[in-house]
Amino acid sequence: MLNLSDTNLSGEIPDLIGHLKSLISLDLSHTNLSGEIPDSIGHLQSLIQLGLSDTNLSGEIPDSIGHLKSLNLLDLSNANLSGEIPDSIGHLKFLDYLDLHSNRIQGSFPPSICNTSYLSYLDMSNNKFDGEIPQCLGNMSWSLAMVDLGNNNFHGTIPNTWDDCGKLEGLILNGNSLEGEVPNGLSECKSLKVLDLGNNHLTGTFPHWSANLQHLQVLVLKSNKLHGPIETSSVIKHPFLSLKVLDLSQNKFVGHLPGNYFQNFDVMKNRGVKNRTKPEYLDIGKLYSITVAVKGSELSFTKISVDYTIVDLSNNIFEGEIPNAIGSLISLIVLNLSHNNINGRIPYALGNLIEIESLDLSCNQLKGEIPQSLAFITDLEVLNLSQNHLVGRIPDGTQFRTFEATLFDGNPGLCGFPLPKQCEHLSAPQLEIDEDEESGFTWKVVMLGYGCGTLLGLGMGYMMLSTGRPKWFNAIADEIEHMIMQRRKKRRHVYIGK
């Protein structure tokens, strides 16, 4: 074995390296080596592992690389290599690990790679590959555990031949020009943790079968041409059981936000462990990286914590109200619902998102007051409520005093710091109760009772409670008080914020 990695070694790799016939492992990674990979490297017939990553090498991968019949690991990542992959790489029958990411390699996907019988790790991301992804890649899915072909120029459709993909944990094809629908053959990949197909030209509807992948932690379909409503399947009892990251932004999805899915995001309902003695990151054979839209800019994370949870449904055509169920996802770090047609009030329940750091609800049709509960979120660093129809006083709180006025622009009815518009009257304490749309209980009975007298209204409310809905018991009196206060305000012609 010869290991000279992580040194200041410079110069070129000498041709004499080929004389070391007994070498089984050669690692020259993380050095300042330059020049081309010598053809004599193919003379190392006993070599099992070859590492030349993070160097200043240039030129092409030599065809002689195919002579290394015993090679199990080949890491040529981030080595400034160019040209095409030689077909001889298909002669490496025992190759298990192939990492070519972050080079300048071009040309089509070499079908000869499909001849490797045991390949489990394939990373060709961040290169200049083009052409179509061959169907044979799906045929060898029985051995693959991680495939990353992201940030290339691949076009055509995604192979739909994934009959035996029980080991596949990560499939990353983002940043290409792929077309067609998300192949339903991937529904057989029961071990998938990461499915990232973002930044392509995919069409069709939401892949509802993905909800049945019980180990799926990351689903990224951003920046495609997907359309239609996100319908939940009644057949799947526990959809998205392990999901931590959902990014469907910049598509053409319509209809209501998927409230039924939010109710089943069990992992997002558990608080993250922020005080780990050793940070843990999502690992699919490599540390998974992600780019998230925060405050209108793309923010890249080279690795993503296992405690990091994200929901981004921005830049679609969603409508209706924000489901109260989102308030139960207490581990959310980023929530972006901006640039849709969402209406109604901001749920008071969003104040339960005590770990959220970025909340963007801008460019919607939201109305009513900003709930005071948001002012109590101490970790909130980014907030954008601009371009809505919000009214009243901006809540007073430690975090709210750090936000710029532009984050509240486009809401003429808002007043108070940080806006220059001052509130003319002090508003009464905000008492907000969000209705549970699924309970079947409405406030029509209580409102009818209010018209006949408060006591009668409470009596009728009690009768409704006795039918099996005790969760509303503590809310009835507060709701009636809230309506009385609103009625009094109207009588006095006091308009908060005007």
C-alpha cells in the first residue's frame, strides 16, 4: 500500500509508478500533483483501490485504466480531468465505487459502465456529460445504492426499468434537461432516502406513489413543469412516514395545499436534537447537499443535518387557506409558501413552529391580522409577509424588531414598527382560534345563540360539545368574547390601523 494523501506533494506522477506490481492500494488524493495520469498506471494489475481526487491533474482518463481487472474503488473526483470516459472502464467487472464528480468530463454516458457487475456507488455529477441516460442503468439497479448524475446536460427521459432496486438509497438527477414524467418504476425502490429530480423539464402530475416510500427523507421536484393538484391516496395509510425535506417549488401545482400529507409528516412533528455532541448529517454513501430558497436567494448547504426539515411549495398556483396542520410540524426550519394564491388568515398555530428560522408567506392573498404568536418565535431570522392584504398592528416582539420594513410592504392596512405608518389606536389583545375544518363543528350555532343572547349561545354550544367534540370546550368562551369585541369595535367605528 502507498498512501501519500493530504500532503504538499507536487509535480507529476512518474511513469515508474507502473513498476510497483504488488500495489493493492494507491492514494495520492488531496495533493498538488499536476500533469496527466500516466498510461503505466494500467500495469498495476493487483490494484484494488486508486484515489487521485482533489488534485491538479489534467488531461483525459487513460484507456489503460481498464487493465486494472481487480479494481474495486476508483476515485478521480475534483481532479480537473477532461475528455470522455474510455469504454475500457466497462472491463472493471469488480468495480464497486466510481466517483468522477466535479471534473470537465464530457460526452455521453458510456454504456460500458453497465457491464460492471457489482457497481453500488456511481457519482458523475458536476461535469459536462450529455446525451441520454441509457436504459441499462435501470437494469443494473439490483446492485446500485447511490446514483448522482446531477448538474450535467443529460436529456431525454429517466429510465423506467427499476424492477429490482431494493438497495438504492439515493437517486440524484437534478440540474439536467430531462423530460417526460417521473417514472413510476421508482415505486419499487423501497430503500430510497433521497429522490432529487429538481431543475429539469419534467412534466406530468405529482408522483403520488412516492408517499409509500417509507424511508424517503428528501423529495425534491423543484423547477420542473409538473402540474395538477397534489392528491392524497386513501390506499396509503402512513404517507411520507420519514420525510424531512419537501421541495415542490417552481412548478404549476394547483388546488389546496396538501393538508392530509402535513398531518402525516411524523418526523417533522418531533423536535430536532440541537445539542448533539457530534453533528449528524444525511448520508447516502455521500453527504447529501441541497440548495434552498431563503429570502429570495438560493442558499446552498454542502451537507444537510439530520435535524434539518424544510417545506418549500413556493411559486405554484396553490389556493385556499393555510392548513392548521402545518402548525404541528414543530421541527420545521424553513417554510416557504410564497408566490401562490393562498388566502384566508395566517393561522395562529404557526406560532407553534418554535424552531423555524425562515418563514416566507409573501405574494399571496392573505388577509386579517398578523398573529401575535409569531412574535414569540425566538429563532425566526427571516420573515417575509409582503404583498398580501394584511391589516392591523404589526406584533411587538424581540425578533420582529429586527425585520426590515420591506418585508411587510404591499399591505396598506398594516401599521406600527418597522413601518413608517403609525397606528392611531391601541388594538385589543388578539384572541384567535383557528377552526378545525375536519371536525364538522362550526360556529354557526354559537353565532345564532349570540343573536338571541350569550347564555343561550353558550347553552347551545354545550349541547354541541356533548355530542363528542370536547376539544373545543376551552375555545367557546374565548370565541364569543372575540366576536363581542369585534361587534363593539364596529359600533364605535374604530378601525385599527386606519
